[in-house]
Amino acid sequence: MSIPEIELTVYPDECDAFGHLNQASFLTLFERARWELLAQGPGMDVFSRNRTWPAVRRATIDYQAPAFPGDRLRFEIALLHLGHTSLSLRQSARRSTDDALIATAEFVFVCISAEGKPVPVPAEVGEFFGAGTDAQSGLRRIRVNGVSLAVQVEGDGPAILFVHGYPLDHTIWAAPMAHLDGWRRIAPDLRGFGASDAPDLGYSMATYAQDLGALLDTLGVSKVVICGLSMGGYVAFEFLRNWRDRVRALILMDTRALPDTLEGKRLRDQFAAEARETGAGEVAKREVPRLLSEGAPADMRERVRAMIAATPVAGIVGALGAMRDRPDSRPLLAELGEMPVLVIGGTEDAITPPEEIRHLAAAIPGAGLALIEGAGHLTPVERPEEVVAALRKFLTSLPPAKTTALR
Ligand code: MLT
């Protein structure tokens, strides 16, 4: 559902002696825009119906340009973060006639009961802003950094985050999602892939990692084991660079720490141009033979082909640019210190061959290594049982989690 825009008029009594919309009046206008918006969505009484009230915990306004009596202002609103009992919204006000940006604002709300205790945000509010559960797929929709991500969440226990590779989606993790009992398994579609939003621009390893950080915040997860496959490993490295203290352990699957070579970068640009020209179906034709071993059965090939063919071209092009520009993660390896790390690869992997996987494991002090016999680049797809067994062995060896759930 797209979120409607609201238009409001600036009245003389909201302006100062110079005829400028007064700074304090912005608070009122932003608030009125929010209520108008709710009236067009779940209803102005959505909070009282749910016996809660959204108390403002923080308000930040950036004033950009003056507005005057009679101006019509267009208010846009985006959900930045949806927590269990809190939510953050970003709002902007533009003059309708010339599109001038008048002000932007961010508000953090905590839902409280009549006794002043934090209580859950009404589900209808999250759903209105594009967060909730998709009835058909059962995937949760969570809005982070202005995009809606599709996320599979299974089970209870300490959290493990699965990050897929290029140009795939969360379904490559079907086996561990189904079988790793005792863990809260979280497998998102990164922006641009699967059922997540695919904006035209704004792809980088930093953006993917920020999305994941915000996603974990929304799910109330403070510390996590990260398991990244190939490009998912590049994202895991970026996450580590930013939030090392949130990572309990690391699983690097069919991935590398090296950046692209000059020739590799040139190929990324060539593939991006081809994807734009010929579409995702042609990308699938090129990628399937690289991703799977020669022995992979026809139905598996077809599943992976269909997954890639359904990927938005914007996501493919965005990911190619993000991989091309990714930083060298080798300096991180020697510094992983006490962090438990498992490196997994496939003996038939043509993209990150076994020698490269052995090399990666050797560069990380204390890292474990599991080479899965007969698997190509997509080890959890080709050898699901062996991968689940390797994950389980590693996860049960971890020291107990000292979890502090975020609200
Ligand atoms: C992947 O599987 O994510 C990609 O093949 C990684 C890459 O091209 O570097």
C-alpha cells in the first residue's frame, strides 16, 4: 500500500511578526499531518481502540526554508523503525507550488498504556506503514531505511542471521531455516532481491549492512551469529566493521575477503550493462552454471534459474555496483581475535574454489573449516543436510549467549 501525502494550509496565526511560519508551529503541523494520515489509513482512533497512546519521546526538526500564510504544504511520512513498543517516523514538508523543501523532522514514539507503561505498537499501525506479515508468503515485512524488506523468521532462542548471495534470495537458506531448532533463525531478502523493495539507486555494502542492523533492532535482537554466503559474506564483513560488538560468531560460506580486481570491476560494469539491456532471465542463464556444480539435478537448476529470473534488474545492477566497490576485508581477518568463526565451502565451487576457502580459513586465527564434498557455490542448496550438520556442530560449540534484547 502506498502511503498518502497530506496537504495543509499555513494560516496567518501560525506565523511570526515577519510573516514566516513560526518554528513552534511546525510541531503542530507535523502532528496534524500524522493524524490526517492515520484518518486515511487505520483511523484516527487506532491508538485509543488499542488502549494505548503514542507518547513522543524525541522530536528533531530541521528548518530548511521559510513558508508564508496561504502556502499549501505537502507532508510526506516514512517509517524509519518499528520496534515492539516504539516507532520512529521521518516527515518532510514541501511547498506544493514550487516543491521547495521547507522542513524535515524525525519523531520517536513510545506506545504507553493509561498507567504510563510501554505497550506494543498496534499491529494495524505497522501494517499501515508497510510492516507486518504477508498473508500469502508468511514473510514478515519490515520497513528499514525507507525500504520494506521481506524477512523469514523462525523459531526461538539465540539469534542467527542468514545473508544470501547474489543474485538470490532468502530461500537458499530453506534447510537451516527448517531444521536449526533452538535458534531464532532470521533470513531477509536484501534490498533489491526476492520480495523486498528494489529502489533504483542507493546500493552499497554499507547500505545492506545498515538495513540488517535496523532489521535486528526492529526484531529486538542485540547480538547475533551472522552467516553470509558469498555476497552475503561481503555484507557480513561490512556489518562487522560497523557493529562488531553485536556479532557473537561468524560463519563465512563460499565467500572471500579480497576486493574485486581491476578486471573483476570491469566485468561487473559489463554485466550491469547486459542486465539492463537483456533483463534478469538472461542473467539467470549465465549465472546458474557458475553457481551450481555439474552434478546438480535439473529441478534444482530450474529453482535457482526461476529465483534469479524473478530478481528486479535494479537489484541486480545495484548489487553488481556494491560488489565492485566493496572494500578489502583482509585487514579484518587477523583481528577477529576471540570471535568464533567457521568457514564453509564446496569442493566443486567454481566461484570460490576450495583452495581459496582453505586460504580464507587459514588467515583467520582459530577458524574452523568445513569443505562439503560435491557441492558447488550454493552449498546450502546442493548439500542441505551436510550444511545443517556443520552449522549445528559449530553453533553448539559456542559459549552461552549473554543476550540483552532490545525493546
Ligand atoms: C555471489 O554468489 O554472491 C557472487 O557470486 C559473489 C561475487 O560475484 O563476488
